[in-house]
Amino acid sequence: MGKEQTERMQRELVTPQRAREMLTKMDRQRSLSVAHVNTLASDMANGKWGEDVAAIAFDRDGNLVNGQHRLNAIVKSNMPQWFWIRRGLPDDAILRIDQGRGRRAADQLKIQGVANATSVAAIASIMWCVDNQPEVLWHSRHLSKSQLTDYGLQHDDELQEGYAWQDRLKITGRIATAPYAALAILVQRHSDHAEGFAEFHQGLSKGVNLSEGDPRLTLRNHIAMATDKNMRNPHWGGRQSSTLLLIRVWNYWAVGDSLKVIKIPKQTVLKQGPSIYEPV
């Protein structure tokens, strides 16, 4: 087959068989991310994949220069998809693909009118995991941008309420703000002591008239110490372990128990199931 002499683009239905054929000719490509393929395939299989404006692209020799993850996702999901197919690109086109910053879920939410979109997206990523994968280590989850965007839109009121508590938290030191917003949401969902969250919040934020053993004071001290790099406790799960730690502090405070030492929950706590995300 000779070289394509001119660029041309047309809309085509790419079947799994056609995708396999397109993947057979790749001269130079970045490494395939299996996790990304799985995420895209999940969207396709669940009807979350809209028509993509980014074309599947080939150079003048017929080499695939853009689209390997989407084509592999078609194969994995066994779901045909419509794409714009662009052919006849210059031989060096692959070097200029994906130079712009990809659009994040926060960008999608902002475009659709969601306030505080960056923070809401961070909170939504926690709450989606709580609702859908509570017993899984969140680092291993496959959460696509479309899933996160859909969740953010569907739960905007609840997420904005969580953000409001996060935004009002004024405390010196390193505290995971999105997990704190998630705590506020989970307390309102599950706790029999939810009416006391404003008091909990005020004590944690201002630190006034807190006695030794008050879980809020203990958490404040822990946060202050954690600003020293040599005294930070390692977190096995980032936002996940931070969320569980905050729930633990709330639980002690809500029932009036003393807490003098902050301990990061162990990863084995996940075996207890969804109830670990239900504050008392």
C-alpha cells in the first residue's frame, strides 16, 4: 500500500474486529496502560461512553498514531463505537499528540455549572468509593472521569454541604480537607449525633476550652505534630485512611469517650465491610 498523499477524515463505526485490525500496525506508541483501558472499557460496556471528538489517527504509512487505548477498550468491552478517523498525517505527527493538558473531572463539572468544582471533584472521588467500593483499597479502584462527573452532578447538593464544612475549617497544620468534607457528609447520613457536628467542628477549628483527652484536642495536636516531616505518620491509603481516622475521632467524641493518642487505622479494618464508614 502506498503512502496517503492528503489528509482526510470521516466518521466510522469501529467494531471490535476493526479495532483489532487497526492495532496491528503501530510503529511507535507509548506504553499501554491496562488500568486506563479497563476504565474506558467499563464506560463503554455501561453506556457511559459518548461520541469522542478526538479522532483515531493514522500517518501517511497507515501507522496508528493516536487511539490505542480507545481501540483496546473496544476490543475488551466488545462494544462497537463511533469515531472520527483521520488518515494521512505527517510521519512526525505522533510526536505532537496529547501535548495539551487533558480535561479532568473537575473541568467537566465546572463546564456544567458546578460551583467549587475542584474541591467537589476531590470529595466526590471519596464518596463514590464509599458508596461503590467500601471494602477495596481505593488506590486500586477504576474510577473513570465520566463516573466521577456523573456522581458529582447527581450528588451536588450533598457534596456542596460537605465542601461548606471543609471551607470553614480553619486550623494550623496539615489536615486532609476532602476527607473532612466526607466526614461531614457521612455524619449527616448515618450518625445519631449529627446535630452535634457544628459543636464538634467549632472545637476542632478553634481549639478553645478543650480539655486533655478531648478527641478534638488530640487531633489538633496530631495535626500540629504532623507538620514536622520527621513526625508524620505514614498513611497506607491517603484519603481513605484519613477518612477512617476522622470517623474514629468523631466516634470517640460523639459518645463522650476520651482519646489521648491518634493511631492510623490499619488496612485490615477494610475487612469489616461498609459499616466502617458509618459514624456513630
